[in-house]
Amino acid sequence: MRLAPFVAFVAVVFCAAVPAGAQAVRPYNPSIDVVDYDLTIDLPDTGSIIRGRAVLTIKRTAPTDTLVLDLLDLGVDRVTVDGNAARFRRDPERVIVPLPKGRTNMKVAVEYSGAVTDGLIVRTDSAGRWTGFGDNWPNRGRHWIPGIDHPSDKATVTWTVRGPSERTVVANGRLVSRRAYTAAGKARTETKWRETRPIPVYLMVIAAAPLTMFDLGDTSCGLAELQRCVAQSVYTAPEQARLMPGPFSRAGEMVQLFSRLVGPFPYEKLSHLQSSTRFGGMENASAIFYSDNGVRRGSLGEGTVAHEIAHQWFGDAVTEREWPHVWLSEGFATYFAALWTRAARGDSAFRREMADIRRRILDDSASVTRRPVIDTIETSLLALLNRNSYEKGGFVLHMLRTEIGERAFFDGIRAYYAKHKHGTALTDDLRAEMERASGKQLGWFFDQWLRRPGYPSVQVEWAYDATTREVKVTVSQGARFGAFQMPIAIAVIDSTGVAQRVRLALPDTDGATTTARTPSATAPASVVVDPDVVALANISVVRR
């Protein structure tokens, strides 16, 4: 997802709106695997009361006699197991269903109803039109979908949505059918969508609103996993349609770039929707939601579109198994959006973007300086959406690419993706593939940058010796976060603009200094530290 501006403010509003139970961090529990969700939702003409039926195909993978489903707010009318009425217990946060002995695979159906307060965002837009949009991250799907609301549990999903005919319904996957019917004298439509690739509950969404489609056509032909081309479209409020494709004009090129760098596009289609989401963008698999205000005000930028598209591979197809590893989603999307900048606008624009990402890391005092990227202490899921998970995670990938080289880096990315697509992964899974691709042991790199807070403070002193016609460069590290092992490049630029480069390897030894000398016929015009913007460090330069 792409955070809206003023992250701290959004966090306060978000946390205040979500009940404490919905914020609980539950670890991976592999005893039950939900293989498929078949979800039927009846939407109201007005108001927020829905009726739903969720049929879960489950597999018992370890000894357990109980299925525990997350569900808040709504009342449960009936539960069946393999078609037979089942006893169940309801508490404020869960539906507990005893399971029959001796069965591995079962179908559990839950019939429920009530007024939705979150997860499915029901509101009227500025024109007074009823709209409903799923907005489940991180674990708010439990407000309207009975399920295992954890990123480790991925399943395929079918959506059957019934509502007034003036609403367009879009959901994950491919459109299966659309059927008009009449109920109580009113025109209604049943729309069915099917996602055949497993995704976590937080990505399972519907959009139901008066939406107008702008067809982007078939894109990235020959680069799709499930069909020849990736069909893309944009859905907006009717009054915004004339402004399209707007920021989506290069969405086809983005999918093409990421498909070539990582692997074929993993889903049946890709829709971009103006919606009610609490974030600037939300990467729902095959149906990306963007902030209504961002579309209306024209503030939605190409960078957000690239970020959300990159998530289709990282976060969606390969999902972090545990929440502390959310950088595998957000850090990847941040960096691949920057790689889109490089492809679209060149190396200079890419370096500027990486410099801006680094500046935001160095300016942060709330998370980067206090917690590591892989934060196993934080209990508020929203608080994990910070400079660590986004900017620092993205910059770590940038440094890793420098550390092992371009070819090994992308070989490792492709191998990691291919091994874990449509499944889940942890950081050590990425490290293993990078080690295989590079032939290097990288435990020190991952521990240093992802399991320690902060960043190095690098002091560079240089002086010109006219007698020996040399430039002497001395580099040391400050003690604030300890010493980091890292390379640092220095460019000595003469009066004609010609640069000589020196690359120093800084040890992770407190108090150590590293010195280099480079010949120069005259005093240099300037000395530039880290000219390619590949070092995450607070750098100061002094001439002696």
C-alpha cells in the first residue's frame, strides 16, 4: 500500500477507529488451512446492513478439534459442516466451531448478518450515491468476512455480490457472470468474480458503486501467467471518467517492466479503482484501490501506481508469513517503484529518488532510530507501516544490489519469487536465494541492516598534498548506532570535471578509520562522497 501524507496523523485516526481486538497480533498457526472462500454478499439499497454466506473449504493439517474463525460485529445465524447443522460458540471476536473427528477436508458454511462498521467501507459520496469498498488491511477483513485473518493463510476466493443494478461490482480475479433479476419490484444484479490464485484475507475485496470503466486494453502480452496478455482497466466515479487514463497511462509499461524483472504477471486481470481506502493506495490482488481524494484532486501520481502494481508480485503473490516481515511487501514496492523511475526517466532521476528516500530515513526519529526493520516487539500492526518497512527496506534492497551485483541481485529476486509465489515467505527465504545467486554468505548483511536499528554516521576528511600530488581521504564512523560494515565510494573531481573514484571498505569495528590516497596533479575542485547514492549513512565531509 502507499501511505497517505502525514503518516502519524493517519495512524492516530486509524487506531482510534479499530477495536482493540482487531489489532491483536496472532502468530502463524498451521493446524487449519483455508483452501477456498466462496463468499456471497447481499448489499442493501441504503444503510450498512448486509447479509452474507461464507463457505470455507478447509484442510486440517495438524491435530485439532476446533475451527476458530475471526469475525467481529456481525451476528451469526447458522453454521454447517459438510451440509450438516453444527454447534458453534460465538464470542465478541470469534466463531468457534467443533470439527468432526476423522476428516481432513471439510466445507464449513457460516450465515451471518448485521451492520458493517469497518472492513467494508459503506458511505455516500459527494453526489449522494451509495458506495461500498473493501478495505481490509491489516486484519480488518474480520469485520465482514468470517475467516482466518492472517497473512500466513492464503486461499482462492469466489465473490457473489447482489445489489441494486445501478452499481458496478468489481472484485478479485476474473468476471464469471453478471445476471439481472427483480426482487421486491426492484431491479437488482448478481455479479460473480473468481480469483483462482491464493491470496490472504486482507486482499479479498469488492467494490460496489456507480463506477465508469476506462479500458486500458491488453497489456504486457507474452508476460502473463494465466493468459497471453494482462487486461487492464480503470474504474472511476462517472464525473472523473473524462480525465482518464491520467496517472494510469503507463500502467501497461509498468507491468511489462516488473514482469521482465521478476516473473510473469500472476493474476487474471488488473483493475485500478477510485475507492474509499484509508491509504493512498491499496494493493488488493488484481483490483488495486486508490484514494478517492487522490483521484478527485489530481494528486494521485505515477509513483503510487507503480508502487501498487509492484505489490502484485511482492505482498500479493509472495506474502510475508508474519507481520514483522512486512518490509518484504512495502520495502519491495518502494524499491521497484524507484526502478520504474529509472526505466522511465533515467539514472539521474533514479538517483534523485533514492536520495529522497535516504533523506526521509535520516530525518525519521520515530522508528528508524529506535527499532529494526524486522520488528518483533511492535504489537500495533499499523505502527509497522513506517520508514523502516518502506524507505529503509527499499534502500536495503538497493544496497544489496550494489553488494552482490546487478546480475546476481535479479537472479536472486527471480528465484525467490518463483519459489514462493502464491505462498508465503520470511526474510531468511530471501537471504537464502540471494546467497545462492551470489555465492556469498550474506547473514551479516541481513542482520546488520534489518535486525539492528539505525544507520552509520560517516565522517570523511580529505586533504591535498601538493608535495606528493595526492589527495588523502580518511573515513571514520560515529558511535551513535555502532559501526557498520559497508563500502563507501568517493569521487575526486578535478578542475576539468574528470573524476577519479576510490572505493573504501569500512569495517564494523568501533573507532576504526580507513585511509586511501589517490594521485591528483592539482588540488581537486571537489570531493563527492557516495556519488551514486548507494550508501545508507549520515555523511559529513570536511576538507583539511
